[in-house]
Amino acid sequence: MKTKIIGLTGGIGSGKSTIAQFFANLGVPVYIADEEAKKILFLPHVVPEVEAAFGSGVLTAGMPDKAKIAALVFKDPAKLQTLNGIIHPKVAQHFKDWVATHHNKPFVIKETAILFESGSYKDCDAVIMVTAPIETRIERVMKRDNVSREQVLERIANQWDDQKKADLSNYIIDNYSLDVAKQEVVKIFNFLNIIEI
């Protein structure tokens, strides 16, 4: 039986990582694409690509500086697209290799903020979208990343709106309450274990 790929997405600050952890606690392998992308950014063969695309000003001590890159790309959609063009193919291959190591599992979770924007939702058997009130999301990201409200809004502007994502999702988890979200995760987990997608 083929391992099902379940995409897990939502806007920045929606609580995707929390929901991913709930699935992991149930024994589901979870791939955190954004974390893998950050690791790939620092690979020796990727650093020259980043420097060639954005200049040495985005490097600190010869390595990519995430804060400098973020300040550059989140204000310029073309530069964000360039960065994604460098990173996304490498993440896609890494994910494919990772899925192969979990071939004995009924399904795996691929958690990423830009599942739809990157087009990788097309490789998923189903998609779970996590939502939360916009002000809650802004506050979470400001606190988590130590950034300004304006910086959070710039990042949100580079993502699809929630309605567009919801229209393409199979399941929606409203992450306004951890207890309710946990219950939804268990329901989806049980459902995914008994159905053929």
C-alpha cells in the first residue's frame, strides 16, 4: 500500500507546528518543510547560489543571514520567487527521499506554510488547513520571531488568503482552542487510518 501524503498548512502564526506535534504524538511521521528549507539554505553547494542571486550583503561570515534574507525577500515578490526557486526543488527532493523511508506507514504529514503557493499541494493525497483569528496570528508571530507588526503583515501579504486555501483543503482545523484542536486532530487521524484516499 502506498503511503499517503497529507499536507498540513495554514497562514503564518496559525499554529501549524502545534497541530503537527499533535499528529507526531499519535505516531505519525511529520516532515517540517520550513525547517528543512532553513537547513538547505546553509548547505555548502547552496550558499554560492544564494550569494549569486542576492549578493554578498546577505551573508554574515560567509554564511546566509536569515534575517537579512527575510528583510530583502518579504518586501519584493520577485526576490522571494528567486529564493523559492533555489530552495524549493531541493526541499521537494529531500521530502521525496524522506517519504521513502516511511513506506511502512499509512500516511505522513508534510507541514509547510506555503503548501499552496509552492504548488506542492498537488503531490498530496489530502490537505489539512489550520486557521486562527488574524490578531492571534499576528501576536504569535511577533512574540515568536521578535518582529514588528508591519513585518508580520508583510509576510502575510506573501501568502494566499485563508479562503483560497480553505477552498482547496479537505479538512480545516480552527486553532482557537488547543483542546478543540486536539479533538479535531484525533478525528482526522482516525478517519485517515480507515479510508482509502
